[in-house]
Amino acid sequence: MACGTSRGRLPSRACATSTVLRLSTFLVQALAPAAHNGTRQGSAVDDGASACGVGVARVGKVEEKGRPQKVLSGTSISVMVVGAVVFLASLHYLVHWPDKEIRLITWKLISSTTSIFIAVMIYTVALEELGDNVALVLGHGYTGSLGLLVLLLVVQADLFMVRKSEVASASRCLIGGHLLGFNAIHVFGNMQERLTFFCSASWRAALVIPLFAAGWFALSWVARRIRHMIEERLASSDPRESQVAEFWEDQCFDTENDVVAITMGFLLTQVVGFVLHGRLPPLVGEFVHHADIENHLLFATGAAFMLSVFGFEALDSRAHGHYYMRRLVLVVRGVLAMSMSWCWLMWSRWHLWMTLHMEELLAKVVLACGTSLFCMIMVFILDSLADRSVVNPKALRAVIQAFGLLIGLSWESCFDAVMEDLHPKHFRTLIAVGLALYVLPGWRLYILPKALAVWPLEMHNNPPSAIALCKEDEEWQTEDSEDDERQKGGDSSGDSASE
């Protein structure tokens, strides 16, 4: 029987797992042959968190110092295939683990990783194709800002169109939030690096963070007012329609928070790198040496961010029922979690990359496998903390999403290294679009529904899902029609008796 879903029923575990295996195997088979076809000059390597495959600022190429120039070899591809197989086998074990919470954490991790991969692929295509063409007309200074504004309106309108479907809304929320986050990184990351005022001192570079926060929250406030106007026009006495409108508001709320977490986490990590190394980590630049103390402090900073995520349980209980307080707690928690992920991503570049002394693709594969193994070990640690009620489930979810960013960008950098050797550019774009379109339905149908499950402690805080509301609506309509038929039958029998 073919894999599929029926109404109101999730796909089987075996079907979902086999879909994950097929999707990843296709990626390896599609990319591996192209990687054997040539060599390339050392590309500009990202020195900081932006270096990890987001494609934030691809503005040129420089030669790497002290590294082999032939970066695509049979050894690299072999290690990549072996690493992918081991990674998939590990996921297979985890999604069938006897502990239910480990299975749930794994599904959430897979979903977050896949959504990051899809968003990066889509954003890369948009940056290389649409961004370059628009920049010729408007100039590079306005392209990113205009794209951020237009994309925000498109994402919120799309969420309104699918507001009655829980899975569809969640998929748009995740992908849209990631795309907006990467676009914001492109705008404010370049501002932080290219403007002399901001890049001359660490405290000046930190000023970009409140600048982004002020601009984004102003946009969010305007978007919220527009949503309220739409809700007032569509207001209905039916309580179920009000609940659906509230669900749409929550999805837009989550999307905006995701953008803040990804972008502010990145900008904060850039400032941390500036403080530790003495200069701002460039979006695109050469390899540079980092002292061991810098590497150790960077890793410790990421660990401190993770511990801080779990310190908001008391504030979370106080924020219940207060819109702005609740949003502030969620935003700060998300920023800390994403800062942890960006710091460890930068640390892997600073420490492991310079220690391994391998060709570029091989080093990226080793880093991707290492980060994946580290995150899988953290799955068991987080499960142990959850069993002892040490961590808040919402904080746990934020950390899992951050680990998804860490794994997703690590593996995407491997695919990006291979795809850069494909010619012409339009063929690379076609491959990226094909991968995104192939992976997206499998993630949407088989992975995301598994990841939408919640821990029992979260149940009482979650709003009723739109899917449940629609099903309840259908049941009520059926009951109303049955009552009408009974009433008509009673009226007809009464008329017959009177006759």
C-alpha cells in the first residue's frame, strides 16, 4: 500500500521513516555525480555565523591561504555518502526509540532541520535570481529592505488563506519565518559589516541589534493593526470563527517571533565574535587564525546562552494572560536559543575547520556529521531533563529549533559546496528549486504532522487547533441537519394525525 494520509489520521511510523530515507538518498544521488566533474578555486569562506550556508552575502571569491585548491575529490564524496547513511540510520533508530518523548524530540528536530534546509534553498534562488535583477533597477541598498517588507505581507496573507488548516498554517509559518529571518540577516548583517560607523568598534556593532528590533517591531505593530482591521470586517457571532481568527493571529505571532530570534541571534553572535577576536567576523572573507582561548570562550558563550533559555520558567508563568509580557518572554527565549546555535556554528568554523586541515568539502562534511552527532546526544540529555521536570517544555522546544538550525545549515553548506561547481548558474538554480520542491511535500505530509504533537504539560496552554475546529464545525452541522430532519418528520406526522 502506498504511503499517504487519510482525513483525520496521521501516516504510519514506517511510512514516515521510509519517506525521510528516500528524500535524503535522492539528495546524495543527485549531488554526488556532479561533484566528481571538476575542481574549483577556493571560494570565499565565511568566517563567522553567516558562513554556514545561508547565502547571506555572496559578493565575490577570494583564494584561501594554506589550503589545497582541489576541493572536490572522491574522498570527500565518499565521506559525504557514508556520513549521510550513518545520519539517516541514526534518525531511524531515534524515531523508533521505545521512549515516546525521545521519538517526539527527534521528529521535532527532523522537522526543524528540514524546514531550514528548504528555506535556505528557496532563499538562495531568490537571492541569486530575483535579488540580482531587482538590484539592477533599485540598487543594492534598497533591494533587501523592499524584499523584507513585501515578503512579510505575502507571508501573513498566505497564513490568512490557510488559517483553517493546522498543518498548512504551521508549514507556512516555519518556512515564511525562516525566509524572513535570512532576508533580515542579509539587510542588517551587511549594514553591520559595510558601514564604517558600525564596524569600527564592538559597541557600535551592537547598536545594529536595537536598530533592527525597533524597525521590526514597528513593522509588526503595523501588521497587527491591519490584521485587527481584517478581523473586524470578518467578525461573526459564531464563536468558532472567532477561534479560527485567533489561531491566525497566533501563527502570525509565531512567524514574527521566529524572525526576531534568527536575526537577533545572528547579530548578537557577530558582536560576540567581534569582542573575542578584535574585529567583526566578515560575511565573506579569508581564513584567519583564532587563538585557543577565543575558541573556548566562544563555545562557553554558546553554552551560557543555552542555560539562560531554561531560566525563564518563572517569567513565563507571570506572563500568562499579558500579551506584551508573553511576547517579550518568547522573543528573549528564542533569541537566546538561536544565539546558542549561531555561536556553536561559528565555533565549529573557528576551531574544527582550522584543526582538521582538510580540503573544503571534506571539512564541511566532517563538521556536518560532528554537529549532527552532537545534537543527537543532546536529544537524550534533553529527554532526561524533561523526565525530571527540570526544563520548561516551551524552552525545550526553543532549544530543539535551534539545534535544527545548527544541523540544517551544516548540511546545507555541504550541498552548497557541491552545487557551486555546477554550470551554468541557471542549472544550479534549477537543481536548488528541484530539491526544494521534492523535499517540501514529504516534509509537509509525513514529518511535520509528527512534529506538531505536544507534550502533556503544554496541552493546557495551547489554543484549540483550526483542524479540530473545522471537524467540530462539520459535526455540529451534521447534528443540526439531523435535528432539522427529525423536526420535519415530527411536523409531517403531526399533520397526518390531525387529518
